[in-house]
Amino acid sequence: MSRRGGAASAGLYNAVDRGIELRIVADKGMSVDGYDYKALVVRKDLIDGGAFKSLADLKGRKVAIVAQGAADESVLHQALLKGGLKNSDIDRVYVPFSQQLVALQNKGIDAAIAGEPDITQMLRLGVATRFAGLSKFYAHEAAQVLYGSKFAQDRPSAVKFLKAYLRAVREYDRALQNGKMAGP
């Protein structure tokens, strides 16, 4: 493993427990109001028809997250709590990010914890509505840049990559603040 992104999830903890040497070197994604790259999306027909107005309306619905043990398990749990619901009040299904759009289109799911760029595609196709960024119910550091031990020891490459990554993050932040990246 060289450099990757990951979330604080069962997979990361299991990797460390198995002795895989990882180093967290930078933030990769946060759920902060106005900068959420992940959100709870809901089928557009449910919103437009008035069947979904609040988190309480998740009750009895099929809600997708990417995988069992993923960090989004905690995120969804917090959304349910904010809606006055329990985990048993929904039908939780596991759908990879790459399949969530299709599952929404064919009404196989009612809502999902989705990420960009999939959210933008869902909105453009009129399949879903971005109901709330994750920060509305669970502000947290969502992902990190990870180095494997071998890459971390290659000091020149590791430092060059991180410097380039941080320059890109600063440019992205400037674009968001100046409104140059306004999306749907």
C-alpha cells in the first residue's frame, strides 16, 4: 500500500489490529456545514409528493449505506436519533456507492448516505434530493489520507505528495469560498 484514503471504520481498525502499518497524515474529508461531501439523499418522488419531510419520515423506509461496518453506520444512527427513531425502525440495506443511483432510480431504496460525485449525478438526473449534509446530524472528521509504512519511509516522495495534496486542498477551499465551484 502506498497512499490511500480511508475512514475511521471497522475496516481501518481491523487492518491496524492485524498489524498492517498505516500512518494518518492528513484530513481527507469532513462533515462541516457548507462543506459536506456526503449527504442523506432521498428519492425525489418522495420529497415532491410530500411523503418525506423530516428525518422521522425514514421510519419504515429502505435506507442504504455503503457497507456493513462502514463509518456511515454511525452517521445513519445519529440521523435516526435526530428523527426520534431506532435502528429497528428502518430497513437498512447495503448498497455500494456505485449502485446507489440505480437503486434510487428503480425504487429499490428510498434514501441513502451518498457521496460526491454521485450526489451531483443523482441531482442532475432528477432521481434524488439532497435532504441534508451529514453535518446536520453528525459533524465529524469523515476520512483521512493514509500512508503505508513503505511509502511513509520514502521521505522525498511522501513529503512531495503531501505538499501537492495540501496545495490542492487550499485551492479547492479558495474556490468554495469564492463561489467558483457552485454546484446544484
